Amino acid sequence: MKKTAYLLIIPVALMLGSCKTLHPAGIYEKAPAVSQSQPATEITSPTVSSSTTTSTASQNPAPANPVATTNENVRTESFTLAPSETNQNPIHMKYNVVVGSFENQSNAQRLSATLKAEGKDPAIVVNKNGMFRVIYDSFNDYAKATQEKLGLQGRFPGAWLLVQAGQ
């Protein structure tokens, strides 16, 4: 009798616990392929005055809010200098090239020390969420900041621009 019960329970358990997904169909669809024929996005300075307007700038005018729409690698955050930080440039300049972002301050200090050993003057800032950002350089000119960021892509492929909230 026990053997018969086990022989009935085991197939029923296997059927109930079969491989049927709990997720609706299509939830894990493959992302569409990006067409290689799309033209490259041109990065333009967010401030184009009428005296310096070129034919390219008149065809592609700068957006009204360059921080939010110019490039997905530009972020706006509130931040302060990390404790014992002496480089004041991130506070006084608008665009900051970030090459590292860490939850642990000692990791940020280690990257900063490496950059200082190379003759650079990096800065460490901390945002309201406690993330430590290592800033390679700071600029008031968007085009110069973007050029510096692009020049660092080989060494720091995730480099991005940080703007102090409220500027």
C-alpha cells in the first residue's frame, strides 16, 4: 500500500513542479539590434552665442537645458568636498570630469593618490547618498570638459560629467 501511494505521489509532484515559467510571455525578449548605419551623435557646446554661430550650430542648435539633454553621461547632483580635500575646483567650476565613483572612501583615496603620483590634481567629492566621486579635472566650458572626458575614455571608459545641482 505504501509503495502504491509513493508511486502516485511522485508523478503528481513532478507534474506540479514542472518547468512552467511564472513570468508572462515576452518579459525577457532580446533587445533590438542597433543599426550601424545610424549617424554618430555630434556633441556641441551647450552655450552658442549668435556671434559664434556656425553653420553646424545653426543646423543643430544647443538644447535649452544642456545638463539634462545634451549627453547621457552628464549628471546633476548635490555634492560637497570630501573631508580633508584641498582642491576647491569642483565647487567653483561647473563641469567636473568623474573617473571613479566608490561607496568606500578609501577606494576613492587610492585612485586619487595614483592620479596625484602622475602629477594630476584630482579631487574627491561626496554626494548626499554617500558616494565618493573622484574628479580628474574641472571646467567652466562644456566643450573642454567633454574633450577631456573623451580623451580619458581609453583609461577610464566610464568617465562622465558631473554638474553641481543648482548651478
